[in-house]
Amino acid sequence: MVIRTDDGEHLGLLFTDGGGDRALPSGLPPGSLVWPDPEYDKLRTHRRPSFWLSDAPVPASLWAHLRAEHPRSGLWPVLLEDSVQPWSAGQIAPEPASEIDNYRAGAFMAEVWQDLLAGGVADLAPYGQDCPGTAEPGRLVADPDVVADWYARIVAGRRTPLGLAAVERGADALAVMGWQGAVHHNEWTVPLAAVVRSWEERFGVRVIGMGFNTLDLSVAAPPATFEHALHVAAEHWTFCPDSILQGPGTLADYAEQICGKNAWSFWWD
């Protein structure tokens, strides 16, 4: 179900308080408010729309403008690949942002590490059976917003439409928008959103784009040494096992790939 909207007048429906005194954006391109299909809405949260979706691809400049307006609007922009499925088809399963507070990145990592050991075939040296816990924070190499705008230019080059989610921080958009890209890895999205929150704080991460089973993050404080990158790679193993299983096959080789890099992209099989 959608409500047609060629401006910002209906965006207040995304908020529990109707938008309050937020400075909601106007002059948006044509788009729709999107409700989840009831068959996908596991928690039956479709009393209001989950997000706003543009009809057509948008330029990176619009993403950057809306990102800068987020503190006033309460709307986080996300570049969305595969616009028909799942987004405009409503094949989404929104979860309350409040549930994210119930999870911690380290606890999730430890639990998943043990679960993956039973069936994983990746080379986890030097950790093996022992989950190392979360890595130390990185050191900022640039303003996270500047890095986010840079990476948005790259993602927007794929000609993606835009989503707007009513969230306090970008990580929460994974749950609120009902993204199910990692459903074959973890049934619920809120634990993954908790991990991304932690990365926002430790690595200057910003959520840039999502697809049917992909996630694109900018990184303003990436690991700068191999040892640090190896520890971060262990986190990525539990967040998205396919990063290693469908990629280099070892934590060490994967660590080489992410060391010093200002973007993390994930894909789930």
C-alpha cells in the first residue's frame, strides 16, 4: 500500500507524533509512502508507513542535502537498490527501533561466533574457536559526514532511488525500514542494527545504501594496521559470514582488503 506524495506534506505520517515541530523537507521528487505487505510484516507494525520512497533515481547531492538536514528533520536518507523488490512491493518486515537497545554488539558477536563454528569453513586464524570480542575504535581520518557524502556519490552512480526513514540515527533504518537482506543469516534485523550502531560510534560508520541483500556503509575511522583490521574482520565474520565464505576464505586475506578502506560493503547469499 502506498500514499502518493509529490512533496513533504505526508512525511509526518512516518512519525508516531505526526512529525511534531521537525523541519520536514519539501521539494522532494515524486515518491510514495510505503507500508509493508501484511504477509511480510512479522510484528504487525503497519499502523503507519515504514518509509518514503522516490519514484526514480536521485543524485548524490540530494542524499547529501537530506543527510545534513537529518538533525532537524529526523529523516535519514538511504540509497535503495532493487527498488521494485523489496521496497515498492512492500516486501519488508519492520521492527521497532526501541528493540535495538536490547542488544549489544559484543554479545551478538560471541553468540554468532559459536553458532558459525558448527558449519563455517572459513580460516579463522589466529582466533579459531575463541571469539576475540569487539575491536578497539579506529582513529578518524576525516569528518564522518564528509566521508559519507563521498561514498554516497559512488553508490548514487548506480542509479538508485532514495528512501527516507524516521530514525534518530542511520543504523536504526535497517530495522525501521524492514530490511531483510540478512534474513538467511539472522531472522531479526535489530541485532544487526545494534552492531551498526556500535560501528557508528567506533569507526565513524554511516549507513549509505541498502539493497535486496546488500548493505553499503561509509567508514571515517577504518582500521589502519593489519592487526586491527584482522580484529575488525572477525566482527565482519559474525555480521556477514559471506564476506569471508564467498570471498577470500580467510580472515587474514579479508583483513588486507578492509585495512584503511573508507567503505564497507556486505552481501548475503
